[in-house]
Amino acid sequence: MRYSISVTRRQYAKTPLLLRALGIDHVQDPIYRPGGFPVWQLFYGVSGSGEFLLDGWRGILRPGQAALLAPNEAHSYHSLDGEWVMHYVGFDGKLAQKLLASLDLGQSGLYSMGRPEQLLGHLKTLERIQLEARTDSGLLSSKELYALLLDFSQTLTRLPDSRYAEARGMEKEMILYLEDHYREDISLDDLAAQFRRTPEYLCGLFKAATGETISHYLRRIRIHQAKVLLMERPDAGLREISEACGFHSVSYFGKVFREATGFTPQGYRLGAARK
């Protein structure tokens, strides 16, 4: 179901946060917007997966994850595996930019949430408000949207994005390979065999395209995924988490995680649970 909400000048002037669009269980068609979209957009993956391409980064939205797109930023997105179903919210208002900046959400990105049920509850309430069509639906939607954004910001982990849009040819294929195989043991010799080039050639090519070494990029993917799993699987043991992220030694996983985040894995999990 899709809803488009019209707003008068008076409403815009008097309501600091405004709902402009709402989609529930929407089957998403491919979108290409070189001029961007005039309002903020928040997406939640229901089923299937899709690829977002913005100026300078690429990300994949999977079920249970969210994407936030800033207004007027060139972008496109499309399904990767057949039918792609999403919930979405479009919003703006005089308070929108300032509120999102204060919540550390002032730019486009992809996120995993520790408590997605909160977001889903707010979306259900927003849909009910639209169906009831009350005279004060604009104000009620504004209040619910404000609560949605506050709750959304509390248990987020920003997902890693790649420099896909800046890379070409083999560099792009290497990025996609690392993102698809980060759970596995990946050595430079493995990459050399995969791409039929010397390790030295691949290292230089990758660094020139992304500004990062291959090992640093791979570690960044693994650490971000570990942060997601620590929040999404509170009962999972550290060995299970580490192996799911490509670390086959729990002690090494703990060492690398602490170097990257300043927390032990368990300390990070406990801190996220208290938010």
C-alpha cells in the first residue's frame, strides 16, 4: 500500500516535521534519480535484497536493514534477486535536517537495527493514521514520525559502504568479491589466483582505486558485520560471531575488534543493549 500526503503552505509553516509519503509492503521497481528526491527517504527491507548507488558509495539493503537517503542527492536502486519488498517513509519539514544531524543521521547511509520491532510499530501506527483520515492526521503523523526517528537512532549500526561508484573494471570486481566472501579465509594468493594477476599488481590497483589496502578493507567489512551480529544475536557466543565474520580465532577477533572500536565484543554488546 502506498500513500502520498499533500501538505499546504500553512501546514509546512506550522509543523516542523512532515510526513510526505508512506509505503507498506511495497514491491519496489528499479529507480534512477539523477536529480535526487526532494525529501528525506527511510527504507526498511522486508524481503529480497537490493542495491543502492549514490554519488561515491554503494550499499546492499537486506531484510531487517534500513537505508536513509538525503534530499536532492543523485541515486538509483534496484533489486538483486527478483521481487524486492520494502516499507518506506518520505518526510521533510523545517526541523528535519537539524533533528537528523543531532541524531548523527545527517547523511545518507545503510543501517542495521538492534530493535527493528520499534520501527515496524511506528510504521503500523503511521499507516493507521492515514487510513483513519482524521482532520488532525497531519499533526498525529508528525508526532509519530518524531518518535520513529528518535527510536530509530538508538540502536543503529551503520553498515559499511564501498567505493563501488569510484572503481572500475577489476577494482570493482575485487570489491564485490571481498563483500561476498568476507566469511572465508582470503589471502592475497587466493585473490591473485581468482583474478589472474600478481598480488603486487592487485594491491597497487586496489589502493589506487579505494585509498585502502585490501586487508584493511576486508577487516573493516568483518568488524562492521561483527557489530551488526552482536546487536542482532544477543544470545550468540563470541565464537559463533567471530566465525560468521571470517575470524577463526576468538582471541584474535577480540584483539582486532578492540583495536577498531575501543571496546571488547562483549563490552560493545552490553553498551548497545543499554541504549
